[in-house]
Amino acid sequence: MPAWLKDAIFYEIYPQSFQDTNADGIGDIPGIIHRLDYIRELGCNALWLNPCFASPFLDAGYDVADYYTVAPRYGTNEDLKNLFAEAHKRGMHVLLDLVPGHTAAEHPWFRESCKAEKNPYTDRYVWTDEVWRIPEGMNTIRGFSERDGACVVNFFSHQPALNYGFLNPAESWQQSMDAPGPQATLAEMKNVMAFWLSMGCDGFRVDMAGSLVKNDPEQEGTIALWRQVFAWLEKAFPEAAMVSEWGEPDRSLRAGFHMDFLLHFGPSHYNDLFRCDNAFFAGNGDASAFVKAYEATRAKAEQGLICIPSGNHDMQRLTTHLPEDGVRIAFAFLLSMPGAPFLYYGDEIGMRYLWDLPSKEGGYSRTGARTPMQWGRTANAGFSSAAPEKLYLPIDPAGDRPTVEAQMTDPDSLYQEVRHLIEVRRANPALGNLGRLRFVYAPEKACPLVYLREAEGERVLVILNPSETAGTFPWTEGLGERIYGQGGAASVENGTVTVPAKSASFYRV
Ligand code: TEU
Ligand code: CA
């Protein structure tokens, strides 16, 4: 694992909505450079940028039309190179988003692949051998090409699946992983990675990383494929960091990834905590299923970081299902768990999910979590000087919408709470990315949630009680210094700790 991940705290930027510098209403790379100091001051020292490559933007850039060129609306390759350099100057690292599973339908490879005559791209995508043959359990598009066949798609219908082969080819059109077509696809994806890494990029967040090999229910083929990639990467770019969008760390970390996310899909029960009708951090939900799933996955994954994001561009905002105090306790959790924290832009000021927005670039219900960053009081909240109707998405119209400017000067703001939590994390090795974790108390449908963090001979007990009522848990040791607190302090008597309602505390023990 690259050494820099030991204390990496990531900030996810949706480039189109962060900072516009040329008044076209769309965020851009010079805008990200302009805001690097803001991110550093918050305490984050690493970035993940959503895809910023040439694209028809039918899925916000997750439909890549050219892996080697920055989308003109964001700037140039030179701008991106500049971002890497400016980030490095500040001790920061930058991950790009790699989308290896599919391309845009307008990618030149796909155009070639659609032709009836054989050419170097015939086997770049997964095709059946006749248009009438529709493979079971896979989505296809058909009847649009001269080539006779149905083409498998990975996500939306305009995202044809790149061909990495089948685990156990069962039909003549299914190629094995080591056939020339799949091997050429993989070699090209390595070229893409090497291209950006050589330019100064520090690694990738890998989109749908578990989706590459087909007919692979246990993902053993995809795991083997990634292990090959990592064998190469560790030699060629040993400092490159890789985080998978997989959602099953026991598989992804075995595949060689340094980090994986717990997400709104997969077996993690992530949503139980933050995004459901009775979310745990809202006060009367359940954290025990999450804890059980976490312990099970951790036991199977011997190495690597399990990362719990505050949100991302695919889900509602952290504020959607949680009250303000619940959001703060959720941040106390996010910034005291092991793994590298990932903050979604704007979550640090409590930006809101905007309901009922018309879909933008394939966002659909995800659109409301992708609105422009709210910097301050100036026009368009400081995001852009374009006319409001030209903005990528509208700014939150609420009169009391949170802004960076207001929260930076308010000592009681969420921004200050998050910044302070990052400081506390950095000051205490036990709370760091690699520190050990043991759950002490995680009752079913009850509070508090209690766990012990430990590293370098230091131990910190984390006690989180989002409930409206006080709670207790058994603890036979004493409590030392309270190094972080929200709400009232806990008290210990006769082997029982009493925790006030709506509180979060970190104690040295
Ligand atoms: O997402 C994959 C995915 O399965 C989901 O996150 C999905 O977008 C969500 O569940 C819908 O609510 C990744 C990207 O994060 C997403 O933005 C892309 O649209 C998708 O891959 C295709 O590339
Ligand atoms: Ca712009």
C-alpha cells in the first residue's frame, strides 16, 4: 500500500459543480486549483475527481469517448497536469476516475466494433454472434449495427461493455479471459492508467470495478484480472493508490485494491446508518446489522482500507434523512472509523439534496445531490458568474442555504465541527486510517454505539448516542481525558457508563 494512504483524507469533487472560472456555468479544472487551499484548510489532503474526460455526457462523464483527453468544458490536459503539480506543492494527492467497464456508444472503438467487417476493435466489446441471441442475465442493445449480434451493456443502454472475457466461456461467442480481444482491452486500460500516472496523477477510483469479467458470479475472474493489473502497477507506479467502487472489501482487497467503499448497494447496511426512514444517526434506528456486516467483511479481508464515504454523486445528501445534530454525530463516526475518510463536496457545510430537479446528464434521482458548491454571498453563491439559467444545475434556492463563507466565520458551524474532527483524528494515531477497531457495544435497535480504536500504544473509546434519550453500556475500566465532545459528557459508575442524549465523545482509555 502506498505510504501516503496512511493519513489520507479524501474530498470528492464533482467537477461540473465545484467552481466555474470562465463563466460558462460549468465547473472546471482551474476552478479546482483555485479552491485547493480551501480543501487543505479543511484538513483534506487528497482528492477524487469524478470523470473529466471527453464524453457526450449522457451519464455525467461515466460514458467516456476518449480516455486520453480532458473534456474541453473542464479545460485541457495541461490544466490537469497543472492541478497535479499544484496539489503536490500543497502535500496533496489526486485520484482520477477510471471507467474500465464500458465506454460511450460514440467512442471510436465502439463505432469500429459495430462494423460488419473484421477490424482491430471487433473484439473490444462483448457481442453475441447473432442479433437474435440474447444472453441470459445480461442487458444488450441490438438492431442498430451492420454487425450481426447483440452487444452487452454494463449500465445504461448507451454504455457498451468492454470485453475482458468470460470466466468459463460456454458459447462460441464468449471469449476466454486470455483470448486476444480481452487481452488487448486490458493492455489498453493499462496504457490509460500509465498515461495519467506519468503525468502526475496519484491513482484512481475505479468505477464498477467488480463488473469486468462476465459469467463470473463469485467475481473470481475479475479478482484474478485485477491481481495481474496490480502486479504490473506495483512495479511501474508503486505510489499509485487505487480505490474500488465494489462495495465488498473481502473481494476487492483480495483483488489487490488498497481501498474499497462501503456503499448504498452491496451487503454493508451502509444505508441503515445514514439514508433510510429510521437511519441510525437520526436517533431511533439500528446500527447492529451494519456492525455485523462490517465485522464479517473485516475478518475476511486481511489487508487494505475499508472506506465509509459521507456521500457521493449517486446518493442523496447526508442531510436528507438526518437532523442537524444527527449529521454532526455521523461526522464523528465517519472521522473516527478506520479506513480513509471520503467527504463528498459540500457535505462539510451540510448542503441539501434538492428534490424534483429535472434530470441532468443521466443523473435522474441522483441529480439533486450534484448541485453547485455554495461558496458565499455573491451571485450564484460564488460558484459561477454566468447568468443563473446557464448554470449546470440550479443553486439551492433556500434563503438559509449553507455557505462556506458564513460557516467559516461561525465558530458553531458544521464546517468548524468537521474541521475540528479532522484535527482530532490527525492528532491521535489511534483514530487514524490504519488504527485497530473493536466494537464494544452495538445493541440491536438501540444506542449508544461504542467502539475502541487503538494504535501505537494509544487507546481511544468512541461513544456515539444519536438518540433522544440517555443510554448506558457496560464498561469496567475508567474513562480518561475527553479528547472530543459534542453534547454532554459521559459518566461511569459501578461498571456502567451513562451517555447523555444526542452526544458524541472520544475518551482516552
Ligand atoms: O455507479 C454504479 C452503481 O451501480 C450505482 O452507484 C448507481 O449509480 C446507483 O446505485 C444509482 O442509484 C457508478 C457511478 O458511480 C455512477 O455515477 C455511474 O452512473 C455508473 O457507475 C456507470 O458508470
Ligand atoms: Ca467553466
